[in-house]
Amino acid sequence: MEFGKTTSIGKIANRLQKEGKKVVVAAADTFRAAAVEQLEIWSKRANCDIIKGTENQDPASVVFDAIKKVKENNADVLICDTAGRLHNKKYLMDELDKIQRVIEKELPDADKESLLVIDASTGQNAIEQVKAFNEVSHITGIILTKLDGTAKGGVVIGIVNENKIPVKFIGVGEGLEDMEIFDSSDFVKAII
């Protein structure tokens, strides 16, 4: 079964690399050592650079170092992994806000996306997650993962309707290539 956020980052990095983009990944989820280790594995699979800090290091400082690497290497894309499940932890939401301020200060003219990864098996709690994240980080899109199992991800319909946030990608398996651009017609057909 496919995982979520870290796997999605690896798949997006892979997709961008195949498009000829130079990608740097920032492992800014410093609160979970396993997240950094997983991201390192996925970054190697996608053949992109990774900047990581130490456990419990200030996540914004990891992002700052990654931005420095982007500038030094003239990279095209920076993907930042931040702590997940933060919607009910104020200090983690504050960290997300701080990361965004660093990005805005250091890369003010860059095109920015803020993507929220939602597990297709998540129920109504996903709606609360979106609301909380959207208060801190203007979410520009959703990645719906784990559509390779029995979950159909129907909760995303209410999220999109209520928040006007598009679904951009779907995760459909464990492999590096198992990320698809979201197609609403195919999604609706799969649900019904």
C-alpha cells in the first residue's frame, strides 16, 4: 500500500526530473527521523539533491539551507517536506508559517505551490485538516493518495466544493511512476 506525503514528494521530484528540471528537496520534517530517512530514499530514487538537517533542528533553517543550494546549483524546483498532522499542534503550525516567511524572503519572485497530501481513506477529519492548514498556508492544491486500495477518496469532493482548492495529483501505487495528474471525469467514474 502506498504511503503518503514523503512518497508523493519522491514521485513529484521524479516527474520533474524526467521533464528535465533540476530538483532540490528540503527534508524539513525534522521532528520525525524516519521522515528524513524515507525522503532520502525517495530523493535517491528520483535522482535529485536533498538537504537535511539534524533531528529537531529548526525546520526553517533546513529550508534556508536548501534555498542556498537551489541558488548555488541554479536548480529549477525546490520541494519542501514539512511536518504532517500539524493541524492540531500550534507549535508545528507556527513552524510552517516560519518556513513560508523564509521562502518568501529568499525567493520572493518564485512561483509557489502549497500542496496538502490527503490519504483517500481519511474521512471527515480531512475537512478539518484543510481548514486548519489553509489558515496558515494558502493551499493551492491537493494530492490525494492511496487510491490503489479500497478507499475511493470521496471526502475530497466536499473539500474541493467547500474550499475551492483543486486536486492536482493522485497516488495510485507504490512505484516511482505511480502518480497521475488528477482527472475529475475518471475520478467520478471510479466512485460510482
